[in-house]
Amino acid sequence: MDSGGFYYDMDLDDRKLSEEDLVSLEKKMNELAKTNSAYIRKEMPKAEAVQYFTEKGDEYKLDLLSNLNDGEITFYTQGRFTDLCRGPHIPNTGLIKAIKLTSIAGAYWKGDEKNKMLTRVYGITFPTQKELEEYLLMLEEAKKRDHRKLGKELGIFTMDDDVGPGLPLWLPNGTIIIEELEKLAKETEEDAGYKRVVTPHIAKESMYITSGHLPYYQDSMYPPMELEGQKYYLKAMNCPHHHKIFAAEPKSYKDLPLRLAEYGTCYRYEQSGELFGLMRVRCLHMNDAHIYCTKEQFAQEFKAVNDMYLKYFKIFGIEKYIMRLSLHDPEKLGQKYVDEPELWIETEELVRNVMIDAKIPFVEVKGEGAFYGPKIDVQIWSAIGREFTLATNQVDFAQGRRFKLEFTTPDNNTDIPLIIHRAPLGTHERFIGFLLEHYAGKFPVWLSPLQVKVLPISDKFMDYAKVVASKLKKSGVRVEVDDRNEKIGKKIRDNELHRVPYMLVIGEKEMNESKVSVRRQGKGDLGMKDLDEFINSINEEIRNRTNE
Ligand code: ZN
């Protein structure tokens, strides 16, 4: 989940802020906005800044200053309030038109649980009152669609203390959704010429030293296990395993592009305070693949990956998305980025041209690239307008070299392949979390754990109800009979609540004429249909993955 807005942390000792405090803070902010007072920026020499905060007894600002040098320190003053701040700021308070303080939370100083817990106030601002109100409405809707709440109500996933934090257990209904997503991915990847592989969940330390995950990525990995005098790590990424599959046999240009796909299970260490439902977890199932190609093949391969993203967006009714081209920062070569200035520029140009040629809307951001190459970050918006980071599509010109991956060229030389890392459906965890909100739990028929519920009006029609269910089941539909001794009205209401896409009501007339009365979630009564006709139409809907 990505949230917009701002926050401010305060050390209030034992004083607890209440909702009323937020109201009076908001009032004060609105008053200050009306005064139209300026924010004045001033550069400060370090010694002077330290003296200022020493006199005020502000240990936090002194802590921040200890990591700053002369020339990096700026103060902002507005009215009687002066603070250490990197900026930038709006020129004056008069530009603030609509503001809302949304919540109070605890936050450790510098996010470290060894430090003191401060009080954090969250807020949001918009250029107009109307936009603010729309945003607040969206938040309210998001609360109703909270994936943790729906996940529980619909039997999608659960968490258990004994299993551990951030390790979701997928319940039978959630597992059906997982399997449908994997089926979609496998079909799509098969069509696009991918080959499937399976790799272990652990690997020896030496592989992660080769890949550079150790030490650069160590903080995000689980601590190692010792076995036969060797250290083994749980995999945080599938790439190194796939590179080893590439290297298992000598390769020639004729083998390229080689596209290796796996729904890989990865384990990442996230601080317990950062864990959040399915959105931030410690075990993830990734729609992963690595494409090994020549420079000449790159543009077409990269475009094909982008097309796959767009195909998926259409299937899931994702209308708003943006692709962000994340580039390196030339000043941080050798530290944050592989020190290959020419390769960076060349690869970034390759990616940029693919995006322009494919007419895909994108923005460029400097200093957000991966360690080993530029990437496309994909942001999507749910049906209620909330933003999610879906996945990245990365180009890698460094790992091939680190793993000594080679292929023979037509003139009998050797060259290193470019590698594309891609995961259009992200991880099951994040994507299903997104889908729960996006569909408000009302999955399209093809994804729905239960597709049809057969509702006999009374026990008299139970036998025919079972015939209907067994015919549907034989045709591949997920179906159950509501055999409870309840009034039909209650059966309908309960199954609506469980968001079953189709209900088939069975009574005297239906039984005598081999028909069913069809009710569609969200559409109500669709009238009587021949049983065979209904079986055909629902199967077509499932086959086409109709997004309704
Ligand atoms: Zn990868």
C-alpha cells in the first residue's frame, strides 16, 4: 500500500494526543494559511546550527546535524517557528487551501526500535477542498475494501503466531486464486516462448557472494543456516539460481533469447514494524522470469515484456497505470551503481527508445535505478483510485559478467548476454492484496473461488439441484449446493454476502423443464435459462477471463 501526504514526529514525553488535538491543530494550520506568511530559507554553518539546537536542548536535531556538513544545512522560518529542514517548501502558507490531519501513530526515532517512540501525526493536503473530499471518500471506501478484512471474510488467507509474522497461510479459497493466476501466467508465458524451471529455496553463501547479494543485500536476507561446515541462505531472489541454469550448458547465439520462468518462492527480512497484511510479508511467491538475450534482440524482448504487462492490465481492468524509467546517478557510480558509465548510458538509451517506440506513457527519474542497470517501475491504481507499486522490469548488464555467463557469437567469439528481470504479476501476496481491494472481493467468475451456488427452494428439489451441480462440475465449474434448511430469501442474501458470482434457484418449474433461474452478483435476477445453455455461457465467460 502506498499512502500520500505528510507526517511530523514529536517527542511529547507521556502526553498522548487525541482526536480533539488533531482538530485544534488543523484549526491552527488553517489560521496560519490565512495569514499568507512566507517560509524563509537560510543556509547555516554547522557550528551555528549546533549552537542553536544546543541552546534549545533539541537532541534530535543535534543527532541529525551530526551526519551533516557545512553547505548541507538549511533552516526554514515561518512566523515564530524555525526548524532544520532540507526543503524545499512552498513560498508561503497562503498556498495551503485544504488540509486534513488523518491519524496519530507511534514511530521510533529513525525507524529503529531501540530508539525512543515518538508521536507521529499524519496529514494530507490538496490544492482544492473538492479534491480533499474526494480523497477522504476514497479512503473510506478503501477501509471497506481492506484486504485484511476481506481476506478473512472470504477465507483467502490467515496469519498464525506460531508460523510467524509476515508468513501468510493461504486458505483453500486463496489457493484457488493463486492457481488461476499461475495458470494465466503459464499460458501467457508459454505463448511468449518462455521455458519453465524449478529451483531450490536455499543456496550456498558462495553463490550470493558471486551475485553481490552478499554483502550489498544482506540486510534484506534471513540469517544463514550452517550445514556441513557451509553457510546456506534462504533465497531472497530467484535470479542467481536462474543464472546457474543458463550456465549449466554451453550456449550459442542460436540459444538466445532464452527465457526462464518460475513462480519462485523468496524470503525477505522485513522489520516486524514494517509488516502489513499481504502487502509487506517475509515470504513471497514471485511471477519471475529472466530473459537472456543479445544487444540486438534486446529492444524486441523488452517491448514484448511491456506488452505482457498491458495484456494483464486489460484482463484485470486496470485502467490507470504509469511506467517510470529509473536511471542511475552519474555521481554515485561505484557506490550505488556499477561503475560502467558508458554501459549505463547505452542501456538507458535502449530502454528509453523501446518505451518511445511503443508509445507507452512513462516518466524518467534519476538515481532510482537498480545496482546493475536501469529499470521500469510500474505503478497501478485500483478501481477506487489508490496507488500500488506492482513490479519492476529491469535490465541488467552486470550480473552476466559476475556469473561469467557467455554465448558464442556467429563469428565464433564469445559475448555476455543482457538480462531482463521481469515480474508483471508481481508477487501473489501483493497482487492478490491489490485484487481484493480492486474488486471489493467480487472477483470475476474465472478467478472466483466458488463460481456457482445452486439454491433449491426446498428439499423437494434437492435431487435435481445435485444433478445441476454435478453437470456443472463435470464441465469444470467450481460449484456447491446450498443444502441448508433455510428460506430461499436468506440463502440468496448469504451467498450475495459471500460474493458468489452466480446463484441458480431451483424450484418446481425449473425441475420439470430442465432449467435454472439465474441470479448474477450485482445484476440481480437474469431469468430462467436452459441448463445446457447456462453451462455453455459460464464456461465461455471463464475461458475468456471476462472481467466482470
Ligand atoms: Zn531477477
